[in-house]
Amino acid sequence: MKYRQRTFYTDKQKSEIWDRWQRGESMSSIGRGFDRASSSIYPLLARTGGIPNTQSQ
């Protein structure tokens, strides 16, 4: 079984993920935009409970 290489999102990509999440898009939809599964988006959002960290943006 072949695994995908780990994805490290740039600050610009993280900002886009947060913007899309705040507009109400699902994690699946956001993941499709990056050609990734929703499971790769979840950890980014879950770290702060779905609330963007304004210091890092």
C-alpha cells in the first residue's frame, strides 16, 4: 500500500482553508480543493477548536 507524502500547508493555503471554513464549506469540500482528503484538513482546524488563531494570520 502506498501512502501519500505528508502535506505542509503554506501560510497562504492555511488562510484560504480558514476563509473557506468560516464561509461554511465542509472539510470534504475544502480538501477536494487541495486534492486531499478531509482528514488532512481536520488537524489544522481542530488545533484551535475551529476558531482561527488571529496571531498566526
